[in-house]
Amino acid sequence: MKMKLAALMTALALLLSACGGGAANSVGSGNGGSPAELPSAPSGESPAPESEAPAPEPDQPSSLPASGPASSQAGEAPVSLPDIPVEDLPDIDAAPASDFIYEDDGKGTLRIIGYTGSGVAELRIPNKIEGKRVDSIAFPFRAELKDVTSVVIPYGVTTLATDCFREQAQITAVTLPDSLAVIENSVFLRSGLKTVELPDSVVSIGISAFGSCADLTTARLSDNLAVIPKFAFERCNSMTTFNFPASLVEIGEAAFYGCDRLEPITIPDNVTIGERAFFNVFDRFYNRDFTLTYQGRTYTTSDTTDLPEWLR
């Protein structure tokens, strides 16, 4: 009997040891074990640096931080948004409030977050609803705006929120008010805009704000804009006319990547230019007499030797 009991206990001990060994080989044990290691990149390859990250993909909303008071672009002071009393707003011809979804933004003003109307080609957004001023437009990524080809933003709106007109390729025109201060990230990314005229009230635009607008030919910036952030106008390869205001102090990385139809331009000497800001521009100007003047030097397509990093 003792021998049978000893044999049974030995077998039980072996069984427990086997179970314990299996647990030790499990991945990511929560009981003090080491976490599983991620597989390394193939030999000779390394993850793409953040600086080479493209604009947000078409099927995903932007994950970039919004610009504006809470998170201004690098080098900029926090934006102070204008406080416009509702009593100062004019009566305007606009779409009915019932066509919009809106919410209180916690500042005593409203944020429009959706559109339920249809059959309207020119969308005229109201400047006040229920006695409160509309302060910002925050349509979600790929909002249902399929009938809309032009948008009129009213005086009183100070902010266009991230992604709000992104990939609305049917929207070819937008009217912006002189109350607008902030255009956040990817607002018009891959839209159908043909021209852009920013009122001088605009002091901040976000990453990829007008990126990949294939039909954009002309852009006029605010005279109070200090920073053109990275990817701001990348791949706007129909754009020919562009101004660089005297207020400008920085052009971000790849801001004009692939803008290969720009007319001759002059950049203020005090502006800091990021890496590859005009990347791929000169490469495609082999059949045109393009010039870019900056800090006393004029770069031409007839002489592409010794180009700075931001131009290559």
C-alpha cells in the first residue's frame, strides 16, 4: 500500500511539474514573467522615421493633435480666439438649424457636429442657433455632404475642426469669414477646392490642412500667418500661384512636397525652412524656367548643383 501511495505521489509531482513548465513558456505572463519581444525588422531595414510619415490615409480619420488654443503648431504661441458677442452677428440667409446637429462647447457657444439636410448645392451655415453663436464647425470625417459643392462659413465662426471637410472631393469652393482664426489638421485634405483665400484673421493652420488638393491652383495666405506646418500643401500639383506673407517665420517639413507647377517664388529671408519642404519640386521642372529666391540666392532649374536639403 505504501509503495502504491509513493508511486501515486511521484506521478502527481511529475504532472504538476509538466503543467508549471507549460505556463512558464506562455507569452506575456502577468505574474512577473518577461513580456514577449517584438520581431525585429528584416536585416538592412529600419522603421521609417516620423519625418517620412505621409499624410493621413484616406480611410482613417486624422490622429494628429489639433492645432488651436489647446495645441498650437510648433513655434507658435497658443492661439487666442476672438470672443464675438452674439448681438454683433448680422442676420444672414442660411440653412435652417434643423438641418444640423450641434452641441454646447462649454464656452457658451455652439459647435456644429453634423448635417442632416440634403439636396443643397451651396451650404450656408448659420451663425447663431437658439440665441447662441456658432463658434466652430466639426463635421466628422466623411460627413454626409454628398450634394454640397460649395460652403459659406459665416462671420462668428472662429475654428474649423480637424477633418471637417476632409475628402469631400465634390466641394470645390469655400467662403471663409474674417472671424476665422484656426484651421486645424486635415480640414481640406483631398477636397476638391480650386482656390483658397485665407482672411487675415487666420493665425494658425494645421498639418495637412490643404494637402493633396489635386485641383487647387491658387492659394492666398493670411498676412498674419507665422507658420506653414508640415504637409500643409503637399501634392497640390495643380497649384501655380502662392504667396509667402511677411509675417511668415517657418515653413514646415515637406510642406510643398510635389507642388511641381509653382510659378517663380520669393521666400522672405527670415523664414526657417524645414527638411524637404520643396522636395521633388525641382526634379520635375526640367522643362520649365522655374526660379526660387531665398536669402540672396536664386535657385533655378537650369542649375541644380549644390541644392539645399529642403529643395531636394
